Amino acid sequence: MTGEELINKILQGEREFSHIQLPASTDISGSENYAEMNKTLKESPDRPVILRYASLEGFRAPGIML
């Protein structure tokens, strides 16, 4: 899965991402949809993103609300 795919899935309402693998050093903070995704996450704290056993080596997303 790419960082853009992750953002799009979150914007579509998906929250279950157990066992996903993102490419090493993925940085989604520069994506044009990053702010919208983070706003969506902040507005729904009762629906956290689930990342059990996910491979996120070097993942960068400053200020993300998981």
C-alpha cells in the first residue's frame, strides 16, 4: 500500500489497517489530502485507526491524529 492509498482509504471511512506494509520512509505529510485526512481523524476520535502488526518503518506524518 502506498501513502496516498492509505490517505484515500481513511477519507473513505476505512480504519482497519492491520498487517499493512508501507514502503520504508513513507512521508504522507506532503500529500494534497493530508490536511483533510487529519481533520477527518480529529473530528472522529471515537473511530481510531487500527494498525496492529503494521509495517511502518520510517513512516512520517507529523501531527497525525490516530
